[in-house]
Amino acid sequence: MRSTELNARSVLDRAFAILGAFTADDRELGISELARRTGMAKSTVHRLVTELETHGMVERRGTAVVLGLHLFELGELVPRKRRLRDAALPYMADLRGATRQTVHLAVLDGTEVVYVEILRHKDAPALPSRVGGRLPAHATGVGKAILAFSPAEVVDSVMRAGLPRLAERTKVVPRILQRELTTIRSTGIAYDYEESGAGLVCAASPVTGPDGQVVAGLSVSGWTGRLNVRRMAPAVQTAALALSRDLGAPQRS
């Protein structure tokens, strides 16, 4: 029985390794490339891909493999994402209209933020972010807004994991990041000045839930020289507070 359980877990691990091999830049992969990325034999990858295809988790496009529609359907059912996204959309739309920039909504997952919704204004320049995309929390405005209001053990885990450098201005020294998080706690606003990428800036604020705990970060982002984040910050904070109230957050005194 125990052997069967271990084998089942091994199959799941392998299947998830295949699904995790895809990236935003590599949405179509062949069997050989999947084998290389996962470290599995091509025969094993071929067998697992066939099984995943049966369940709609992947699809075939000639000799290439792509993620399947059923994954998208399951993703839309994730309760935290669904409720948060539905509540946030009206405020995000208002913020996009007021700023004419790109609005992001993200949640913390481990040491990274995951973007659960992005609204882009037609006049705003294209940004590299995408729904479902991940970035290290310490290098983003939304991430720092979330961390500043997270329990100490959450911040400690981020620090212990290391602070990878995404751009020249990414803060990679723990004491400097801690000092900034203290400032964010007092102002309710976090900034990203080309820390997540060269030329990218944003202003962000935390979103809290019924228990007063931070549940997400909301931001307005754009290109340096085209977005005055200091001027946009009050609008971002107002939208985040309104969304928090809608989610049942206790009123701040």
C-alpha cells in the first residue's frame, strides 16, 4: 500500500513537472524539450503527455505540446482569485480611467507575487506583465505593499530565501528593504522605481480582508518619464481602501 502511494506521488510530481516546464516565452514545447527540462526519459514524457491530454490538461499542435483549456477552466474556479478579482474589477476600471495607465492586482504566493488581474488602458504603453505571471515580491510595488502589512514570519521567509536582483535598482540588502517596508507601513503606499525592470515604475497599496489581514496589492504601473507615480499614488490608495471596505475590512481609525 505504501509503495503504491509513493508511486502515485511520483507520477503526480512528474506530471506537474511537465506542466511547470511551460513559460510565458515557451508556450509550445516538443517532447524532446520537455524531457530535457524535466530530466525525464522521452518515453516517460510521451506517456504522461498522452495521459494529461486525455484529461484536457495539455493539447497537441502537430509535434508540439501546449497547455490545455481545462487548466484555464480550473484556474477560473480558484475561490481566492475569483472573489477578489470580481470585487476588484470595478475599482480597477475606475483607476484605469482616472490614470490612463495599466492597473495590476496581485497576491502573495510564498516569496513571489502572482498577478491575478491586469487592466491596460488603450493609451498606455505595453508592459511585460501578464495575468498568472510571477515576480519576486521584494522587487515589485505590489509585493512590497503586501509584505509591509504581512506578519513578521512572512517577511522573514522572504529575507531568508534571498533577494534576487531583477534590475540594477532592485533592493537586495535585507536591512534596506526592511527600512522601506517600515516606511510603507506608515504611508500605506509602496513604490517601484525600476526595481522590477529597467524603465518600469509603479505606485501600489495593500488590500485587506474581513480579518484585517492583507490579501492583495493594487498598483498603477507605467514607464518612467511617462508616469508620475507620486501624483498617481493617492488615487491608488483610495481605490485600495475602497476595495478593502468592499471585502469587509475593518475601518481604519
